[in-house]
Amino acid sequence: MQTYILLTKLSPELSRQMKDRAKIGRSWLDQVKEKCPEVKFIAHYAILGQYDFLDIYEAPDDEMATKVSMISQANGAFQAESLSAIPYKRFLELIEDI
């Protein structure tokens, strides 16, 4: 399984629904689990800055990671970006081959 980082920026409309945040987040997670059962979430953070949330998860491939981002956008995310992540130790091993 490949590790991915999902950065999510909520739409202004969804940002104003703070009281419903838990329900909206649960609905999103239920959809991801239903449509992407292979995905395993490792961590979920609310963050300050350009994005509202950061999720770390594992997926079998880029297509599944794309699907996670698309589900986020279909549920009101203004922007959803999945980035592939390589463990630092593996990164250093790759450098040895250069």
C-alpha cells in the first residue's frame, strides 16, 4: 500500500456550517469507506493555514487516491489534493541509487 496525504480546503458555504461539522465529516468518511474499502486512514487533523484538514491514509494505487479526493470535492470541498508520501528512510535509500 502506498501512503498519501490529503489536503482539503472547504468551500465557503461548508465552512459556515461549523455546528454540523461532525455530521458532515462522518458522512464523508462513510462514503470513502463504502466506495474505497481498501483505503486505511492513519491520521486526521484540522489545520491552520491554506487548508482546513490534513489526512494521512494508505491506498493501493493513485487511482484510489484520486477517488478519495473526488469524493471530498463531491461533498463540498473547494479543493482536495492527494499527494504521495515516501517514508524518509526509503527516500534516503533512493538517493543512494543516484
